[in-house]
Amino acid sequence: MSWFSEFGAILAMQGFNGLSVFCVLLLMALGLAIIFGQMGVINMAHGEFLTIGAYTTYLFSSLTTSYAPAFAPYYFFFAIAGAFLIAFCVGYLVEWGLIRHLYRRPLDTLLATWGLSLVMQQAFRSTFGAKEVSATLPDWLMGSVKPSESIDIPINGLFVMGLTVILTGMLALLLYRSQWGLRVRATTQNRIMSGAVGINTRRVDRITFALGCGIAGIAGAAFTTIGSTGPTSGSLYIVDTFLTVVLGGAASLAGTIASAFTIAQTQATAEFFMHGSMAKVLTLSAVVLILMMRPQGLFSIKVRR
Amino acid sequence: MKTIYRNVLGGKAGTLDVLVLAAILFAVFPFALDPFRLSLLGKYLCYAFVAVGLVLCWGYGGILSLGQGVFFGLGGYCMAMYLKLEASDPVSTKIQSTPGIPDFMDWNQITSLPWFWEPFKSLPLTVIAVLLVPALLAFIIGVAMFKRRVKDVYFSIVTQAIALILSVLIIGQQGMTGGVNGITDLKTLHGWDIRSDSAKYILYYASGVLLIAGILFGRFLIASKVGKLLLAMRDKEERVRFSGYDVANFKVFVFVVAALFAAVGGALFTLQVGFMSPSFVGIVPSIEMVIFAAVGGRMSLIGAVYGTLLVNFGKTYFSETFPSLWLYFMGGLFILVVMLFPNGIAGLMDSHVRPWLARRRGARLRNAETPADAPPVDSSLPGTATVRSPSPLAPGEGASTPRVQPAH
């Protein structure tokens, strides 16, 4: 019986690890999915928007600890808002200065945004140094919950999970229940007709891009609770994120969630049985194989391009 | 003979371009640069193979592969495995617990040679593997993707994922591949010391000759029907399909050709540099190789060589002098080239330098004419001069070969 409960505990912990990976992956993929789904634009600098969010949180944390220590338990919520705002504004500028000139050349967008990511990485390195930094977490984020003797669930993981659920819910509401969401979905499905019925598709594009970047910023804020931040932290996840979006099927929120879950759980389970790098190889290969058999992704909606 | 002249050498202008490149590579650089810089240049020439392959595959075929490092690395690793086995003969490795296997295997407690290392004991099999392994992988990827009409951005992302997979795999399987450090301490190729200065010169010249041969092959391909179809596919894939062509086969073909170019470059790279490591396989090197082609001009085979040399000299210069500015330079280059000069150096040459040269030549001819009070149509002047100057678009070339795209 004790063997059984131990096995159950391992299973629960392993499942929880998978869920943590799932949350980070989903938070990053959400922003990318609405950008890629609507505009067909590949934003290689998406990981750097995550880093922007993470560094913003770090700034908030160090400002709080040095100027207003009493404020420390609450700063994190303001940091999340700040991360969103800054990433949103940078995204808006990038769309205005770079992306909108390249809409007809998606492959070139890919190269240009890669260049942008290099520039941003170096900018982070010059500003914050090459060493990894980490935000001082408020006390209530530390520690863990123990539902039973052998299960140990960290609170920061739960917090990230809650944030992911709230954010996904808000995005779903925004996309499917608001005027703006209606415009976005119309533009995704048929850009020319949307223009014909009076939707300013250019404006929808710009806001969508900025919003996607802003979500990446929130992902970055969440990221600081489970890891430290370096200039290249964001780019580590970029390929996984792209595979998540492509596997989910472009322009499908449910697909993105499903594929992030699949990839994360596969990786976490594989990591239990073998070396971490082999688990990654196995997961990525599986995704590539699935994409070779089903290029349109798991869930796909009809889109007129 | 005439068709060879026109299709392979690219007429008068094309021949001139090849001769200029050959003169720079074979006459100017070896005498202007010291052996250290020349060996750097030899390294860059290996990257140029990849860039030339990308011009065919991306510029003409419209297929942006972000995984060329995979083929470069596979070619390089095949060559490195042969050299490593030769360098670790039982005599020189007798201090190991298992003599006769590469040193990193010994460090990782591997006691016998893995099966896939066996073919690399023979040079002919190695040369075959250098070409066959990358070509086969490209063929499999190509068939799997293009037959299902995966294209554009999706294809790029999948190739990028493959680059990540291969580099993680190589790093993870340290005992069999040498891990992060790669395969190092390579000494001889079939008994010939590759580390001496004379060997460096010979390998440099060999790379140059092979590169120019590759460019001529690329020109032949572009001038042939396949080249026309590739361009047509890039611009209007559906129409080519409706005309009865199997689009996927042509895409697979050009992707395999690009992979072969990269593999040859990788093998020569190993020979010249003396090691091979996963840092030439992953995502970052693969996408950098694309920028070489983009800077040179994605439609120009020769431009790709100049682009590669320029970016790499820039990289070396900046990382030696201003290491912190290097990424700004590289990132700025990506953005600038894509936004302002999509056709790269070659595009600038065609739109600005060549017309300017033609105008100057026209002006000089007119100046020469006026003092002699010659009539405008003089039978003693070569007829080409009067034909040439009014057509600034095709300078240095008769109107006999109209071309869709500049191919030099």
C-alpha cells in the first residue's frame, strides 16, 4: 500500500511539473497564436518580449525593496500590469516601424524580427548585464502546499497556473464576446471582406500585435516566479512556442491550449524516464512527425487567405 | 559551345563576374593576406557554399530553409569522424583504457566503436557519406513536407525545429558524438597532414575551385528549364501545378541540391578548421547562413559569395574590436537588408552601379567622338557601342538573351 501511495505521489508531482511547463508554454504561445493566426506574421522576437516583462518585474522588485519595503507584498500585481504595458507599447512601436512594411513578405518578416531579437538581446545585456538576475518574490509566493505526506506543491507554481487560467479566460472573452474580438476573428477569416464591411484591418492588426506582445510581457512576469532572467531567457523557448502554435493549428485558441498541454506533458513524462536532452529530442521529433502527417495542425478553422 | 557560354558562364557579363571573383580569390587574397587571415577566409568560403545553395533554394525556389546548419553539420561531422578515427589509431591512443577509439568515447566509458562509426574507417565510404547522408535527410524532409504542400513559414519553422533537434541530440549523446566540444584534434587526411601551412593553401585553393564549379553548376541549373519552373513556382505555384507539373518534385530537388552544397561546405570546413562542433548545427548558425545569402542578394549566386565574405569579415572585425556592438551590427543588418535592400549587394549593383558604369562609358564614348567631328553613325566604330548605351537595363550584354531575373 505504501508503494502505491508513493507511486501516486510521484505521478502527482510529475503531472504538476508538466503543468508548470504547460503554463509557461501556453502563456508564451497565446500571444504568438493570435499574432500568427491573424496576420500570418512570424515574430521571432516574441521571446524578447517575454524578457521585457521579466526585466520589468525585476525593476519593480528592486525599486520596491530599496524605496518602499512596506509595499513588498503587493508590488507583484503592479509589476504584472507594468510588464503588460511596457511590452504592449514596444510591440505597438515595432508593428508601426517594422512589421507593417513587410506584411506581403512573411519570410522576410521572419528574418527582420530575428534581427530585432538580436538587437533587443544586446540591449538587455548592455542595460542589465550578462548575468542572470532574479526578482525578490513576496513572502506569500514562497513555500509550498502539502496536501499529503509525500506530495509537495510549490505555491509559485500554483500562482503561475492561476495566472494562466485567468489570462486565457480573459483572452477568450475578449476574442469571442467583444466588439474587438469580432473584428479580429473577421479579419482572420477573410481580410478583404472585413475591409469591405468597414473594419479598419490595419488598426486591428496593430492592436493585435501589441496585445500579443503584452501577453508575452505578462508571461515574462510569471516567468520570474519560477526562474531567473538573463538576456537570452526568452529565446530559449522560442522554437517550442512556435511548434506549439503550429501544432495547435493557426487561429485556434483551443488548439493552442491542447497542443501546449500535449507538448508539456510529453516532455515532463519523457524527462522522468530518460535524460533531459533526450526527452526534448523525443518531444520535438514527435511534434515534427505529427506536423509532417497533419500540416494544418490539430485543430484548424477554415481561413481564406 | 555557344550554349555553354551563354547558360553556364552567363554571357559576357557573367563570364566577367566569374573571372573577377576568381581573380580576387586566387590572386589577390592569397598574396594580400597572411596565412592566419587566409585560413579565416578559407573558413568563410565554406559558408559561401551554404549561401550559394540558399540562393538556389530560397531565392529561386522560394523555400526558406532555416536548417541549413543541419546539412552543413552532417557533412562536416561525416568528414570529422573519418579524420578522428585516423587520428586515434591504437598506437597514439595506447594510454586509453580502450586503445583505438576516439578519446572522448574513452572518457565517456564507451569501450567499443558504435556501429555508425564503422563506415568512416574508409575514405571512399566517407566521401560518399558526406554527400549521401545530408542528401538523404533533405530528401526525406522534402518529400514529407512538400508532398503535403507544407510551404512558406510552416516549412521554415519545421526546418528550424530540426536544427534544434539535431544540435540537442549531438550535445546529449556526448559519448558517441563528442558533445558540446565536438570532434577535435583532427590531424591527417589519409596520411596527409592538414595542419601545415602548405595544406592550408592547398585546401583554400581547392575550396575556391569547388565553389566556382558550384556557382557554374547553379547557373546551368538556373538557365535550364528547371530554373524557369522554380521561378514560376515561387511566384505562382498554383498555375504551375495546373499546367501539369508536379511542383513537389521540383521543390524536393532544389532542396536536396541546397543540402548538398551545404554538406560539401561542411566537409571542407572540417578539413580547414580541424574540428567540428554542434555550434555550427543549431538554430543561430543556420539563420546566420540565411543572412549571408540575403546580404549578397538572394537572386545572385556570385553575390552570395561576396555577401558571405563581407558579413564574416564584419563579424570578425566587430567581435575583435567592439565585442558589445557585434549583435547590434548583425541585428541591424538583418533588419536593414530585409527592409531596404531585399536584393542585397547584387541588387544594388544591378540598380545603381551597372547603370552608372554604362552611363560613364557612354559619356566617354561621346566625348571621344565629338573632337574628331565624327558623324553620329560611324562605320569605323564598333556597332555594339551605339547599341549598348541606350539600354541601361542590360549593360554589357546584347539584347539577344532577354532574362527574367539577373542571374549573375
